[in-house]
Amino acid sequence: MTEIKLYNTKTRKKELFAPIDADNVRMYVCGPTVYDRAHLGNARPVVVFDVLYRLLRHVYGPEHVTYVRNFTDVDDKINARAAETGRDIGEITEETIAWFLEDMGALGALEPDEMPRATRYIAQMVTIIADLIARGHAYEAEGHVLFAVESYGQYGALSGRSVDDMIAGARVEVAPYKRNPMDFVLWKPSTGDQPGWESPWGYGRPGWHIECSAMSHELLGGSFDIHGGGNDLMFPHHENEIAQSKCAGHDFANVWMHNEMLQVEGKKMSKSLGNFFTVRDLLDQGVPGEVIRMSFLLSHYRDPMDFGVERRHEARKVVIEFAKALGQGGGQTLQDLSRAKPFEEVVTALADDLDTYAAIEAVRKRLKQFPKVPAEQEPFLSRLYASQTLLGFNLKESKTAIDAARHKDEATNVVSHALLDQQESAVREELSNLAACIDRARENKDYKTADRLKKALSEAGAEVSNSPRGTKITRLPDFDPAKLESLK
């Protein structure tokens, strides 16, 4: 079995991953607070832990891995959005969850096995809070229940900070009912216009941190293998999760993993700087989901990454390489392509603390080794396809792969109608006509017309090249046929 090594934030070193139960590998990742569209920073941990999920499924078997990612659907930000818009809280959260799943799906992320919503686990939160009070780790004050940080001697071990340092460097809520400024809220009172539930401490709602302890315990048990999220969650969220879970008698997570933050053109993403993007902004601007995903994976998850123009250009180039390679066997081979065993060096790279850059480079190296013997081509492409999908790229039905396959068939005089539907046939006919127009213009030495057509195709997201058989047009990931309307 493949050995996986992961960097454990808790121990600050790379360790051999040894699941508690190899037949029941369990991972929990903190999900979004659902009041608005997911931005790029929200998307990075989704992509990172999606790759880890795929690797775990490959090594241990899909039926032996459980991945939980929550939705925070009770939060003051949601309340504020409801008050601002006059909309119902449930309507906002349902809409936002649908947006999130759609946008993350566009990035190639698999949906986790469980996607719990905090509001459906209030009873479990109340049980843990009551237990913490009984054990002397929490106290009630003015309708609030607070965790007593000083009652847990290991507080700060994950982030490596002392309590004094955390007080100095953190924004802590100053409240007269707190025994210690670092004590955090487990339960707080709700007014009539705020969401709330009955509890032993009155009508109220949970604090943020308690939800993940309750949901992970309910769905994964008192101890599980991996807990992940962005490193902005290390303190206070994850530190508080550990404290309350440990003090409630749960072993909690063995391995803690955190991805680094994201920048845009060397600066922190910020609305005030005009470099703030939601995933939907980029998709609507024509940036393909696979290019966004590749942009993330070209950096190691523990390194900062810059989602600038240069990175997007590099990512687009690699996605095109991946897609073109799948079409090397022609249309029928592409259509019949099924996943086989990924190349070992790709799995090895990912098993080394999710070294996605090394894994991508291993795939790119394999692209140059396409076998000349026909009988070896389909098995090779199947392994290539499996290697790409392990990274989360399913480019079999991409226009770039389809066009590469068509060019292969044309070069070998193979007549293939594979992968054609009515819409695809119409687009292909239009592109064939444009290629013929370019060829005629060149024959007539009308280079001005040929260049105009080539420029229009390039701006529409197509690659135009010459071959002994005439002009070849290959649609790239961001191809937009609407941009060719002016040529009709």
C-alpha cells in the first residue's frame, strides 16, 4: 500500500500517515459561512482537501473514506445580511449553499460524503456545552455560556502561542461577564428577531467554534484522522475547537493540516485594493474552472500563492497540454477512454504531503512519452487520464481534447463521428468553414483577410496553426463561440 506522509501542524513535522482504522479513514474540513458568494480564498482549501480526498480514496478505497465539510448557517454575518436585505435567513443560506456547491463543482471538487449544517446539530452542541459546565471548563454569565480558557493547560499548543501573546495579538471581545479576556462564547442569548433555540441557559444560539466539535463528533466519532482548513483558522477557531473537544473528553483529530493564504499580484486580496474576486466573478469573466484549479495546484498547499495574470497564463498552458494529450489516440479512443491505474510517480508525489506541483510535472513528463506502437496507446492514455483525474481534472469531454482527437483522425485519414452531437456538429462545421476561408485567403495571397480571421479566432479562445493538410483550429479552455458572431 502507498505510504502517505502529511505535515502535521500540531507536531510541526511531516509524519507517516497511520489512520486510526484503515477501513474507516475520516477527515473533517471547516466549510464556509453561507451569506455570500465564495471568494478565491474560500476556494483554495476546497481544492487542496479535494486532492487529499481523492488520494485517500485511491489508497484506501472510496468505500473506506469519509469526508465531512460543514456549512455554518447560523452566524451574525448571516443575521446582518438578512437585516440589510430584508430577506429570510433560510432563503439566504439555501441560496448561498447552492451557489457554493455550483462554484466548487466548476473547479472540479467532489462533494464530501457529509455536508452538515450547523442548525441541524443544535441539540448536540447543547449536550457538549452542558458537559463542559459540569466538568468545570465552562461557566454561565448573563445569559452567555463561556469556555474557561485557563482550565485547559494546553491552550495555544496548535498555534504555538502563549495566552498572553494571544491576548496581545488578537481581537478579543471585551465583556464584563468574562472571567478572562480570552474566554470564548459557547452560547449567547438571542433577541426575538434573531435565530434562536431553547436551552438550559435560555433562548439563544451557539457560538461559532462549538459547531465543528459537535458535528465532527456526531459524524466521525470522538477521535478521527485529519482536520483541515486555511491557516487563518488555526487561531482562534481550531485552537478553540481543540480546547472544548478535549475538555469534553474527546480525543479529537490526530493530524491537523492548514493551507497557506492567497494573494493577487503580490498583495492580500481586498475589496479596497480592487483585487477581490469571487469564484463566480472569474467564471463569468470566462476563466475556466480547470484553469482556476490548476492555478492553485501549481503551488504547494503550505506555500503562499499568487493568483496573478502570470500564474493564470501558466495554468492555462498546462490545462491545454493535459487536454491535447488525451486526444492523441483519435476520436474513438478518446470516447472509449476509461480510468486505469495512475502513473506511480504521480501517486508518489501526492503521497509526499500533497506535492501537487511535482505531481503535475510528473504528468507533463509523461505527455512526452506517448508510445508509437498503436497497441500501447490506449493503455497509456487510460493511465494518463487516471493521473489527471487523481489531480481533479476531467478533460475527456473538453473541446480541446475533442479537437486534438479530430486533428489526429484527419492526419491518419480516419473517418470518425465519435463525440458528435447536433450542437458540436454545428460548431465544427463553422470552424471548418473558417479554416477553409483562411486557406483560400492564403492561396490568393490575401494575408490581410487571413490574419483578420486568425486574430478573431485567437480572441475567441482558439488556436490556429498550419499543417500540410491546411489550417487547423483547436478550441482552448476559454473558447467562446459568441465572439465569432462578427465573422458571420
